[in-house]
Amino acid sequence: MFAQPTEPVRIATFAAPLSRDGPGLLLRDLVANEDPQIGATIAIVNRVNPDVLLLTDFDYDASGVGMAAFSDGLRVPYEYQYSARPNAGVQTGLDVDGNGYTGDARDALGYGRFLGDGGMALFSRYPILTKDITDLTYLLWRAVPERELPTLNGTSFPSETVLDVLPVSSSGHWVVPIDINGAVITLFAYSATAPVFDGPEDFNGLRNRDELRVWEAVLNGSLQVDFSSPVLIGNVNADPFDGEGIRAGIANVLAHPSLQDPMPESDGAAIAADGGHVGNPAFDTADWSVDGPGNLRVSYVLPSRELTITGAGVFWPAPDDQAAELLGSDGLAAGPHHLVWVDVHLDGSP
């Protein structure tokens, strides 16, 4: 039998605003230690203190210097870190958005003003089994089982040429095993495109849905990947009840027999409820203006049914809670997204 942790493992995801306007600028701001968004993000991470943390808006640098600088700024740095080049900002030389031009941010494999714009960064207090990681970032959209490719007026959008080379992943799709005192959990880590900013072809909406369909295919075995005790984690950019996008996609995953929904909630989200929304506002993870999408549940940590959930929450304290000071006077010091965490206990397995 594998050794069993004596304490629950806290797993968290946070779409904190750690992307900047150009390559190297995030590292500059981390080193300067004067950026209020970075300060608020670090304070929140220190407060929640997750054992495993996925940041889904963190500019990629191949050397990992930015990740190391972020970790070193925490009260307890993370010993293990992982990132990989995302599709964001990798130019195709093609007209991906169908506007008749090439070379802008929307003509990359995934939206990005520069290579690595708003990638992902994984931090862990437990060993990340890097040699056993499966990277599905470059899986073609065409290759996703049951995918639905965009069309406009009966023809492929933007073109067959683009769809022949375009991955489904706008940022990254990682299958990451982590050794928790001898037992292994596998993160299904990703960050999806927003299902908006497109036209009647619903390019981004369909891509958002099919980015999630990758994990369904892995869980159902139609994409052959080795994993144990999966935990789907990241910014899904979809709410099962409200907002734009294909809501049935995330609703189906929340009901998947291999996963469980801890339904993390917060007092702050419940208080900030938007009128007219169908879903339980206490589950919301993003604080957007009512003039836009409003508050939605978009970030998730969905553990395997093999794992025992002992706690869950969203760091969105009520305004009269002392912890709300970390969010600033307007509640947006660390951006509109809120950190989502789940505590799991590993029962051990042979």
C-alpha cells in the first residue's frame, strides 16, 4: 500500500492577473516588488496556503525565472514548479480570426499579444513527476472526439487550411502526476478561451466547449492517456447556468461519474449576487460587471470520486470580514477572479 498523508492536501487554482503587456515585463514587476496586483495575489496565496497551486494567467518564460521569483515572494516558497510553452501568442502566419489580415493576437494558435502571453504556472509542495507528464497542448481541434468545428454560411470557418493546423487548446492542456507521499494524483490542468469575442460562427464558443471535451475523452478512454485519481483544474471559462458559452459542456462534466463537484462557495459571492442569474451565486468565482457577463462560476477544482473531500471554498470574503482587506477597497485588487481551493484526503491504493 502507498503511504497515506496524515493531513488533507489543499489544491487550488487562481486566474490572478499576472500577465503583462510584453515578454519579460512580469519578471520585471516581480523583481521590483512594487506592483499592487502581484502584492494582492501573493497575500491571497499566503492566506489560503495551498499545497498545489495552478495559476492560469501567468506569462510563460522558458527559463522559469518568473515562476521562481513569484515563489520566492511567498511566505513559504514552493519546492516544485512546472510550466510549458502555451499556444498563446504562437503565430500561425494564417488568418485565424477571418478578418482578412494576419499577424495580430487573434492569428496565433491561441490568443496572445506575444509568445507565452497569459500561460499557466504550476506550483507544488509535493514532487511533480515531470518525466510522466502528458502534454495535450498541441492536439489538433480536428482530432478531438465528438468535436464541433465552426462554420459560416455552410463552409468551414475561417478556412480548411486553418482548421488543418489549429490545436483545440488556446493555452495548454497538461496531464500532470504528483506524488503525494507515495500516492499519485493526476491534474488535468488547463485554461480555456473565453466563449465570446467572435461572430455568428461561434468560433470561441465551440472551441471553449471542445477544450473541455478533451478531458471527457481522456476520462472516457477515447483519448488514451495514463492517469490515476484525476483532478480537473483550471479556468474553464464557462458557467453551467449563466453567461455566454455552451453551458451544457461544463454541466456534463460536473455530472461526470468519474469526478465530484465540491461546490465551493463564499459569503462574498453570495452577497454580490446578480439579479436575473439562474445559478447559485455563492458558487461564483469571478466578479465581473453587470454591464458585462456579471458574476459567474468559471474556475474549478473537480477531484476524482476516489478522493475524499474534506473542505472547499472560494476566497471571496464578505465585505465586513477582515480578510476582505486583501481584495482592496473595490474588491478587485487581485483582479476579477477569485482563488478556488479544495481539500482532499488520499485513501491510498495498492
